[in-house]
Amino acid sequence: MSALTAERPAASQGRGTPLVSLRNIQKHFGSLHALRGASVEVYPGEIVALVGDNGAGKSTLVKVMAGVHAADSGEYLFEGKPVTVKKPTDATALGIQTVYQDLSLCSNLDAVQNLYLGREVTGSWWGGGRIKRAECEVRARELLTRMRLGNLSLTRPVGAMSGGQRQNIAIARSILETPKVVILDEPTAALSHSAAEGVSTLIRTLADQGLGIVIVSHDIHHFVVNATDRIEVMRLGANCASFKSKDVTGEQVVNAMVGGNEGVNLAG
Ligand SMILES: Nc1ncnc2c1ncn2[C@@H]1O[C@H](COP(=O)(O)OP(=O)(O)OP(=O)(O)O)[C@@H](O)[C@H]1O
Ligand SMILES: [Mg+2]
């Protein structure tokens, strides 16, 4: 199919209602108008890339989705129904988890400890409320196997792991609560090509299990065009183009980012 054929992306065809839909979002930081009518939606099983130049508003938009920033105005729909998301716990209660770029992992702790940090499986209070390490380990192994990460060490401090392995543990941590949507802000920024491919495989595994994935990335030529289903391009706080990933080249996406391709919508 030609990249110039305007139609809905395959990933959202016949899938009913988007899991999350943000429409016409406005956001100011003081006098700075960061989002000027920005929109993004994700369907079950779909991987949506949010791209754009530095300062285009990508992180701000996903932070509105994650409840970190409250929008000044605009619509926020979850599974088709208007919802109020003004703080991170509003988003997590809906089943929206976010993996931040700093990963928020503790380097001196191992994978199991990081996965269960703050939500350990504890015994009864009369037993001292001790962390049931063995049970956490079994659950962690099950989770990692489901994510096809069965080879990751459960006992090495994550500080001794590679960037790609740490990224995978951060993603696994976001999956523990069985979310419906996972947001990743620049997950491949500091990764080697092969580690970024590992993240691609992982998010596809999750999408195949029905999750919606929203991913911010600057790695247009490799990651974005190859590992996602749909690409939303942002410029100056608004959407300026939309592409089906499989029908577009990196050059076309970059052109749209820098303004060479006004108002393109090839994703329907
Ligand atoms: N907490 C904040 N306070 C004030 N201004 C902010 C804040 N967060 C973002 N901005 C501003 O809003 C605009 C959009 O920033 P945002 O971080 O969303 O861009 P981005 O597309 O994620 O860029 P990058 O690719 O560099 O990460 C920028 O002008 C930025 O300086
Ligand atoms: Mg950003």
C-alpha cells in the first residue's frame, strides 16, 4: 500500500473504542502556551508513537494523560467515557501506567526488590509483616516469563545491569498492576541499537496481549518507523501530521516534524 493512501491505521480498524482519548488539550505554564489543542488516542493492541522536535509538547501531553499535569481545557475519555484525571493516582486507578526516562529504579536493589518496591507481598502482622521474598520471586519470574524476559537475573543489583536490562525491569514494574495503557517517554534514548530492539520486542509482546502503548521517541529512523503502528507528529504544542508507521519513511516523518509537510494526515 502506498504511504500516501489516506485511511485508518490497521491497528485501530474494527477495534471499537480507544482505550484513552485526549482531545483538543490546552495547557499553559504561566505565559508559556505548551499545548495548543493537542490530541492523542490509543486503541487496545496498538503502539502509538508521539514524535516532534524538542519542546513540541510531547512530554507535556503524556503527563496530562498520566495525571502529572492537569489540562487547562480539552476532553479526556477513557474507554469512551469522560473522566477527570488531575493527579497520577487518577490515571493509575484507570489502568494507565507510566515509565519515566529516569526509570526510578534503585541501583543497589535486585530485580525482585525493584519490582515490588513499595508494594511488597507481606506476611501477617504477627509474623512481623516480613516480605515474602520467595513469593515475590515466583511472581516476578512468572511476570518476566510472560514478557519473554525469562533470562533476566532476579538477584543481581540492577545497577550492575545494562541500560536495556534496566529499561526492561522498569517496564516490567509498570506491568505488575496489569494496566490497560502503558506510557513510555523516550525509552530508547540511552540504549544501543540491539537494546532498543529488545524494547521493541517487549512492547510488541505487551500490545499483542491487548495493551495500548503510547511512546515518545526521537529515534525516528529505526525505532519509530519499525516498532510502532501509528505516528502522531507534534509541532509547537499541536498535532501537525499522522502516519501509519508501516507506510512511511523516516524522512517523511522528519519532514513533518520540521514543517515541510503541512497538515498531513495519512493515518485517517
Ligand atoms: N513544568 C514546566 N514548567 C514550565 N514550562 C514547561 C514545563 N514542562 C514543559 N514546559 C515547557 O513546555 C514546552 C513543551 O515541553 P515538553 O517537555 O512537553 O516538550 P517535548 O516535546 O517533550 O520536548 P523534548 O523532545 O525536548 O523532550 C517547552 O517549551 C517547555 O519548556
Ligand atoms: Mg520530552
